[in-house]
Amino acid sequence: MIVGGVDVGSATGKAVVMKDGEIIGSDMIAATTRPQETARLVMEAAVRQAGLSSIDHLDNIIGTGYGRLKVPFAQENVSEISCHARGAHWLAPSTRTVVDIGGQDCKVISVSEKGTVLNFAMNDRCAAGTGRFFEAMARVLYCGLEGISALENQGEEPCIISNQCSVFAESEVVTLVNEGTELPSIIAGINISVASRLHSMVRRVGLVEDLVLTGGCSKNDGLARALAAKLDIKIERLPQDPQLAGAVGAALIAAEKAG
Amino acid sequence: MDRDAVREKSLARYKQERDWFALLREATKLLPGEEGRLQEKLLTILLDSKETVVDCVENEKSFIAGYFCNAPELFHAMDLPWYMLMETPFLAASAPYLLSDIEGAENMGIGTDLCTAIRLPIYYIENGLMPVPSAVLGLLYPCDGAPMLHQVLEHNKAWKDVPIYSCDPPYTSDERAVEYFADELRRMADFLQKHTGKTLDMEKLVEVCEESNKSYTLWQDYNELRRNVPCPHGWEIGGAQAFAISQCFVAGDPRCTDWFRQLYKCGELKIQEGKGASATEGWKEKIRLFWFDIMPYGWIFELMPWLEEEWGAVIVMDMFSNFPYTLIDTSSEKTIFHGLAKRNLLDAPMIRQARGTAENFSNDIGRIVKDYKIDCVIWPGHMGHKDGAATTGIMRETCRELAVPFLHIGLDLFDRRYTNPEEVRTKVSEYFRGMGLG
Amino acid sequence: METDIKSEAFRKFLEASESIMNPEVRAWKDQGRGVVGFFCSTVPEELFTAAGLLPFRMRGTGSTSTELSDAYFSPINCSFPRHTFNQALRGEYDFLDGLVCINSCDHVRRIYDNWIRALKTPFVQVMSLPRKVGEPQIDWYYDELNILRGQLEEHFGVQLTDQRIAEAIGLQNQVRGLQKQLYLLRKADKPPITGAETLAVMVAGTAMPKQRYKELLTELLEELGEKQGSRDYRARLMLLGGELDDPAYIEIIEKQGGLVVTDSSCFGSRLMWASVDEAEPDPIRALARYYIHDRPSCPRMYGLQPQRIAFTREMAREFRVDGIIGERLLFCDQWVVENYMTELDLKEDEIPFMALDREYILSGEGQLRTRVQAFLETLEARGN
């Protein structure tokens, strides 16, 4: 059986094709302004990568993510919470807590041994703790998102950014830059600020190890380190691209529902 | 956890507070002048009361959790040691553990829009960090948060069997309301006698009430001194300490009256010397403020000194410094309870403003602005004051009629991250500048 | 709202729930009769009915902004009073002949203070509601009700005899009985009415003349008695909360497949699960006891959390509920702490519970959908 999962996010679209429990194709693209378009493009790309000629060859497709209602070729849609839980758990079976840091929302999911959702908390009302926050910071620091990852220096004394609102935090960071504070120090402060937000959510949901990170922002090592420090645990890295966790979960659920 | 460990844990935060204040007391020894001695004495009394509570816990003696508006004259007359469940935020004085406690409260998942002064005790109770007393006097007013806090307390397994009594608050303020509340206080007194093994001796109560009358008369006299231009004292000494000493620690005790006598003398001396609030060379009082709330105890040192030094802005009066406590007529049990009811329902600070209808806000502003020659009214806008937040239009209107500037800030008195001190200072400066103050 | 209910009665109910003024109120006013608005379900409607007035529960339905009320309230105030007061400032409540406020909560009680300063409604009163529910509090409220009775008599020139009040109580009890019947229909495996439709019916009950409402509701119950319900839902839900008067909110939940079969809420079961004691000879005493003590409470009333959670558990059991959603308006101190305790209690019972924050005027549909969908998926996973 060949199934597909497509995760239509705000910043990116991801798709995964699985055959008999193995990933045989996947892709990720920047989101277009139309979710149906994003879904189609990324699914087709994943299908091609799997060596298939068309989406029609898939026995079942599940859509998830913010744009999940606009995936015409998906048989069903499932919440990104369930999909991230399943996906992360399949990628790393010891997963019991998932922290997903996406483009415009972040969530903490408590996962059962079977990969199902026990509890969750979401922030999808403001930019704090999401990719948007990092984008705003990258703009203010003129360093680009890659710069945020690259410039952080572990030895630096991080400065404190106290504002919880990303709009006000921007002003705070501008002030720091103008005062001549070193960039690595500012970035360390930004990472700690985001980690604080996530830390609070993790505590609310309840921390059970192992904890894994998914979503685009999880690729920021400084953030991962900051969160691990706050929780006083080791955070395992997923063996595959953490941004695909949602799509993987969707594909797994597609297989379940078809079989 | 065994009983001793539970008890030790419940005292952990309390002892930490005690130690923090012991440190502050050492610091006050270095303060010059009589005001310094007053601070020191207050802290000595505070520490004394904290040691008493610790002693009660460790040696299983009777003590209660109560409030300043539960007629503390009664506890004092019954020789009943007590502490306040909301002590920590109110006494915080920028304590170093405050922020991590607030984070602890956040991590419990209770909405961050709930008043921090309510979330903190919930956090302590739910995590076994509050000493469990023989009985609890709850608080059901002035705001929604207060009864909810006590509901959590009743819900908590460790506190479920602790007897609790709360006075029911009428919304009105007339004679009928006072009489009703007096009956609630009578039931409270019965409850205390039943559950603490202490008795209420009417003669002792008369003594305590008469002593409290003396203290409050002196306090009123002292407040009149603050009408002077320049005001003899600033934020450092005055209402907050007066409130603490008379409400939280020694209601109706000669030590309290003594302290007020000293306070009055200090103020009087300052006036005679023509001195203002700050001892800084060349300092002048430029703006007389009415700070319409308690001080931002979570980060007080980052705002109050700056106001005085940077702007010559003196907090001549604040919400807790001003309450014209009616004197109690001690001629009979009836008049005593009537007087106590009035004090605790109508006069107690914050209770007075927030409990009933909005005239309590506008009347206060009107009175204070005139009596104290206020140049600017500040409504700090603490995130927990939901009723006050809904009264900002009325306050603004009142100030407009009085032709006095009104500044609404929007902050958390305990959590510096909400609107950080830097932002508050900027906001204040912009406002003062814009209004041509100072 | 998409509905398969055919009766004209339901269409009238739906209309009443989607607007402030409705044809029934219009007709009442055209007859020269009075309407008194009130906040909070602890204000006894029976007194207004007895005085020949239409009791109208205040809502901010249809509001799109708080531009005008922002001058009175702050951003940290609840959106319910902000929107309701905004509607009033826009003139939407000019038809009121009176308003009775009460100190239900820190946000809503200030409507009284702001209203008397900003608007010209004749006869605006504020009542004092106790926090506790003991005998002294019933006595206090008894006095409050008698004071209100006197005020109504004086202002509206009516005689509020015990007889008239008893009749009004009887009528309201009949309405309660019919509403309860409606709820009991939802115990079925295939309920003939959804949660959203039910809310429309309940809201309408606070926005039209009682006798008329009773007739229409009787008509609706006749249709529903025959109607075939549907089994096309993923889970049976109970809704727990306060000031929820917008059926569209429940519609979104139900569109995901979570059928709301019962509730404990402010326009829901708490209005009618218990009845006023008609055997009590003093009708004012009967009302005082009912509103303070007998009816299911909300977290505003102190000391009753154990009874509330028992009520919730009982409802969940009776209606075979799979999961409970607790909604609260942002900045509500009472419900946020109540939800905290409810979550702990339900966890012990292993009843799935999800707390949701909301604004009074429906917004963030996408977010609501995601959360509800995830919750339903969790419920289904449990079943496996």
C-alpha cells in the first residue's frame, strides 16, 4: 500500500510518501499564497521523488496543517497535533513529549506509548515562540535566519530580553544593537526568550522524557540548547528532517485508515 | 513525604521570606535618621511575628491564616498569632525568589490574566509551600480573584480538613450592609473560638479597640502632615509601613501606637526643618503624586527612587496610606462590632475602593486631590484590578472635572516582565513632559 | 445556521438568538408594554414578569467593535461587557424601560456605574448578590428582592402582590420544565436537536414574552418528539462554562463531529435544572432560596465547587458524555480558576477535559477548529 501525507503550513508545505511503512519520497517547498496550490506542488514533488508518475497512485492521502481544509486530493484531514505526535513518535519511538515550533504557532504535545495524543497546549494567537518571532529578529539584526543559527556563540554571556511580546521585543533588541551589544550575545538572549515561552508550555502540559523538537525552528541549535538547559534534560534530535514530522504522521494515519 | 518533611516544606518559603527581611533589617540599620529607626522597628516587629508563626507550626500551637480586613483587632484580643495568605506578594519588596515563584504559577497552567497576587498563593498552596494553620479566615472581596483563591484552598487535599470561615460581603455600603457584616463578624468570632481553643474576652477587646483608636488617630494626624508643601516624607516611609504595622502585625497593640507616635514626630520635625522627601543635595519637590494603588512591590526599587530623584515627584498619598478609619465606640458589644464592621467593610484600603460601586473611586480621588494638593493622579493599572480597569473612564472624567492630570499606566505590581520598569519610566516621563509637569 | 428543524417556532427562536431586538419584543413594545433588561441569571425574572414587564437578558449580540466602550473599559476587561455596553452606546438598547444590574463579576458590575453616567435609561438599579449560600445570605437576598419589588412598584406603578409573583413563578417553572424536557431528548443515541440549536432555543427564552415563549416551545417539542435524530457524530460532548449566548460557537464544535448533548452553562441547564419551590407560601422567600441556594451554581458562588463538580459528573454520566469542553471568556477570574480545579477533578475520574479560552464575539475559528478536532481525535484514540 502506498500512502501520502501533506502538511500545509503557513511558511512551508511538506509532503511524504510511504510504502509499506517506509518513506519512499518526500519534499518541502516554500508556501505559495494558495494552500491548494502549495499542497499540489509539494505532493507531486514527493510523488516524483518516490518514483511514481502521479498522485493517483496513492491509496490514501491525509492533509494536515493550517491549510488542511484546502487539500482537494486528500481523502480526509487530521489535526496537526495528532499528526505531529504520530510522526515524531514513529521517527523516534521513545518520544513522549513533542515541542513543535512552526512558522506561526508553537505547540507542546504529550504523547502516549502508541504515539497518540494525551494532552496538548498551543499558542497560535501571537508570534512569541514561533518562526515569526525569529524572522522579526533576523530582520532587526540584518543577519537572516541562517545567521541566527550560525552566529550564536555558546561562550557568550546572553543578554536578557524581558519582553514577552515579539513586537516590543523587537524594540528592545534594536536598543541593544544601538548600544553596541555583541550579536552572539543578543541571539543567545533571543533563544532564551523563546525557550522560556516553550518551557512554560511544556510545564503546563507536563514533561515526560524523551522530548523531541519538530518544526522549522527546531533546526536552531541554540534554541534547542536553551530549552534543554531550562528543562534540565537532554533533547534528542530526530533522525530525519524534523520539519517533516507532521507529514510523516499524516501518512501513517493515512495507512491506518486505508488498511 | 512524612509529616515532618511536609511541615518543613510548608515553612520553606516562609522562612526564606523571614531571612530576606532579616537581611533588609540589617540594611535599615545603616539608614540615617529617625526614619531609618522606624523602618528598623517595623522590620523587627515583622520578624517577630514571622518567628511566632514558625514557632506555632513547629510546636503545633494554634494560629490562623487571616486578612487585614477580617478585623485583626479580634485576633489580637484573642492572642491568636496569624499570617496572611497573600503576604508574599504584598511584602515582596523585590524579593529575589519572586520571579521564579511567578514562573512556577505560570507553569501550573492557570491563566496569566489572573492577578499575580492571587496566582502566587495558589501556587504556594498547591505545592505545599504554605504553613497549614489551625483555621483559615477566607476573603471573598473586593475582587473575583479572592473567593477563587479560597475555593482552591478548600479544594486542596492538604487543606480540606482545615476549618474555614469567610465573611460575606454586601455590595452596598449603608447601615443595613454594616449591620449584616457585623453579624458576619460575630459568626467569625464564634468560629475562631470554636476552632482555635482561644477565647474572646470582651474586656480585652475593648482594650485592643481603644488602643487601635489611638493608633489610627495618630495615623490621621500624620497624614495631615503629608498635606504640607513640601511633603515631609516620600515613598520610603509612610503609608505602606503604617498599613503593615497596624494591619498585619500589631493591630491594637501599644507597640503600634508607639510607632505612629514616632512617625508623627519624624514628620513634624521634617516640616519644622523645611525639608522635603529626599535628602539629596539641592533636591526640590516638583510634582505631588497620588499613586492610586499599592506600591509595585515586585520591583519597587526600580521605580520609586527614580520618580523622586529624576522628577522630584513625590508620592504624597497612595491607596494604602489613606483610609480614614472610623474610631470604634467601645461602649458596648453592639457598638464595637458595628465599628469593626465599618472599618473592615468600608474603610480598609483597596476594599474601600474596589468592593462597591464606582463612587468609591471618584470620591477618593476628589478628596485626596483637594486635601493633598495633588499635581497628578496615577492609576497604575495593575493587571489584577479588573473592576478598576472598568472604572478608568470614570476616573479620567473625575480628574478632568478636577482639572488634574490622570495617567493610566498598565502594569503588574509584582511581575516586572509584564511592563518592565524601563517602559514604565519612559511612559511616565513622556506623560510628565507632555503635560508640562515638573 | 443550517438546521433540519422545520417548525416556525424554531425559526423564531433562532432569529431571537441572532439579534438584540426581535419581532416578539417589537410587538410587545408596540402594545405599550415595558421591557426591563438584566445582567446575570441570578436576577429573578419572575419579578419583572409579575410586574407585567418583559425580562430581557442583556447580550452584545451583533457587536463588531468596542470603539465606544473603550473609553470606559480597558483592554484587560472581559469582552462581554465591553461589547454589550458598546451596543448600548450605539443605541441598540434604547428600547429598554429599565435595567437591573448586579455584582455578578468585576467586569459586569461596572456596567452599572458606566451606564448611569453615559445613558438615559429610566430606572437603573444595582442589586447586591451574596457570595456565600447560607441562611443569612438567603435572608439578605430576601431583603434585596423586597427592595427591588418596592422599586418596581413605585416606578412602574404596579402592585406586585404575592399572588402575581406566585403566578409568575408558576409560569417560569413551566418554562423550565419544558426546557428540561428539551434537554432530556438529547440523552438519546440520536438526539433530535443539536447543541447549537438548543442554545438558540435557550437564548430565545430570555428574549421574548414568557407566555409566548412557552407556546412556541411546546410547539417545538411536539415536532422534536417525532423527529428522527442522527447518529452521525464522532463523540458526545458536554459544554461547561459561563456567558455563552452564541450558537455559532457551538456550531463550529459540532461541525468537527463533536455533538454537544448537554451542558452546565449560563444560558443552559443552570437556568432550569431546578425549579422554584411553589409550596413555599412566601414567594419572595421561595425566589431568594432558589436563586441563592437551590439552583445549580456557577463559580461566582463560593463554597460550592464540590457540588458543581458533582453536577458535572452526574450530567456526564446521564448523558453518556465522551468528553467535556470548558470554555471561558478571556480575563474571567472565576472561570479560569474553576477550570483549573475541574481539570484536576476530571483527571481523577479519567473523563477527558479540554479548557478553551474565547472572546465574546466569535473569532479565531481556525484555532477553535484545530483544538476541537485534536480533542475529538484524542477521544477516538482512547476508544481504540
